[in-house]
Amino acid sequence: MKDVSTSEDDSNLLVIILDTNPFAWNDSAKAKVPLSLDDALNQILVFVNAHLSLKHNNSVAVIASHVGHSKFLYPLHEEMSMNGSRRDANIYPIFQFVTEQVVSNLQKLFNTDTDFLKRAAGSMPTITGALSMALCYINRITKLDDEGYIKPRILVLSVSPDSAFQYIPLMNCIFSAQKASIPVDVCKIYGEDNAFLQQASNITGGVYVRVDNAQALLEYLLMAFLPDRYSRNFLNLPTQDQVDFRAACFCHKQIVDIGFVCSVCLSIFCKWSPVCSTCKTKFAFRPMAQNNSMNGSKLKK
């Protein structure tokens, strides 16, 4: 990712992608160190308020990566005004407004998708759809910033495993973020490490953290993901010792350790084939047995 000049006067736009897979959160609530979605949301909202309180011009957006589709939780165009909410004198107005909108829209998301969730049991959340929405939103906001003061970044809060079917669109989102110099941070709250999100963080220059103690989620968020892009120049943030660079094959949508890559279109396959099924290129290979026999005859001479 190309270097982008940052300043302490920058306005920081944080786009949070919240994995709302109810099946994964149900497993997380029953884990050895349990963490339910409600408890996690309380800690995430404290983190959001901390981000907004760092600077008066900081902004935030929250997107739910749900099963089957993605949806903005905040902001919504029809709910941009704070006049409709009842003011609490003990809470900073913007904190109250963001909290109410995220909680209410998340409740609507789950209440309206009850029948769909029953049919979609075992399906994966659309993380690629959420990333696409985040990139589009960032592009729209930064286009209005003629002076380039807005410095965006994306934070993915994940509880779901890898989905090989989303590999190609996910890579497209990752390379788009890299080209636009948008760091993608990843907080793996529950489950095994996510190989594709590891690659997203590594390629875009973001931070990847796997939460060992789910009850201390807020501590992880504040220590690793609260510093803005300017402050990170002076901090030693967590780094990845090893990155899983495995890919998913284009033929069977499975994560492979060893793949065969087409030299023309760069498609990846789990088994060798003389013809690329993507671009239909035919490859001419000399039989290995013939090469071995020729080498053997030369050695005998």
C-alpha cells in the first residue's frame, strides 16, 4: 500500500463491519469463555464513543454483515436528525444518538429476518457485501473532501469462519482497499483465525488481532484499534508472526494448500488440467516420462 501523509489535524472516519451471524454468536455464548452478542455490543459501543470523543471531527459508520445480506446500522439517511430522540442530560447527545440508532436498527434486522434465518441455517454472512458497502461509503465521503483531511479505515469484527465461495469477491475488495490506501483492521472475536481476513490486514497495512479472552474485548479494541492512522506512526501495534496465504480454488471453491495457477488469467485450481476452464487456454507440456528417459540416455552415454 502506498504511503499517505497523515497529520494530527486529520479527521478520522472509522467504518465498523460487525459480523452478526447469529449461529456463530450462539456458539460464542456457549464457549469456555462466553461472550454473547449483547455483551459484545455494549463493549463495542463504548469503543465507538471513545473514537468519537478523541476529536470533534471524528466520524463513524456501522455496517452489519448478516446472513444473506448486509445493512447499514448507522448512519441512515432517513434518521440523520437527532431531533426525534429524547435527550438524556447525563449523556453526550452524539453518543446517545449513535447508540440508539445502532441498537434499534440491529433489533429491526433480527426481528425482520426470523423466517429467513431458519431457512439459511449454516450459511455464511456476506462479509464481501459489507466490505463493498464500506468502500463505496468511504469513496462517497472522501470525494466531498477537497482538502484531503479525512483519513478512513475499516475495522472488521469477525466471529465466522472462512467462506471459500467468497474468495474472489473478497480479494477484489482487498485490492480495492489497497489501491485506495484504506487500512483494513481485523478483530477475530471468536473461532479460529480467518485466513482471508489475515491476508486483508496484511495487504492493506492494517492490524489483525485474535481475541484470547472474549470478556476483555473492550481492552483489545481500545489498545489495538483506537489509535488513528497518525498515532500509529509512533506506536508498536500488534503484528502477525505468520500469515495464512492459502487461496480457494476456482473449480470446487475449496481452500487448498497446493494449487495450480493459469499463467494467462491467474485462475487457481486444485488439480492440474491441460485446459484452463476459465479462459479456455490450452497448454502444451512435454511428458515427464520422455524427459526422464532422455536424461537417462544421456547419462548412459
